[in-house]
Amino acid sequence: MALRPALVLLVALALAGCGAGDPQSAPPATGTAPAADVAGPGAIEAGDGPEIAGTGLDGAALSVADFRGKPLFVNVWSSW
């Protein structure tokens, strides 16, 4: 029966950690970033990425240009 008090204590600690917190601790988000955070000295202008072409796993030709205008995630992974 020593398991029951430990379980009650664990549940009580878990519920105590789920408190609402202080609602005044952070300012409300406005939805827009200040201009100083967006661009500044040394900011890089976005442009076209490098042209990369190769073959897919199925052997078909594949190019980064095929995905222009769409989100593209390139996972560069190696086993070393």
C-alpha cells in the first residue's frame, strides 16, 4: 500500500506544475515585429537559391526549380 501515497503525491505535484502562472509577466503580442528586428546593417536580401539538380530515389530527374514558389525542406544528412 506504499504505492498509493506516492501516486497521490505524484499527481498533486503534476497538478501544481500546471498552474496558470502570472498573466502580467509578459506583454501581449501585437502580431508585428519592430522594424529594427526585421532589417538592419548587414541584413541579407532573400533571392533565388542555388540551382541543384539530381535524381530522386525512384530514378526520375529532380530539380530545385520544380519546387519554386512552394516550401522546400532540404535535409543534408550524413552518417559520419
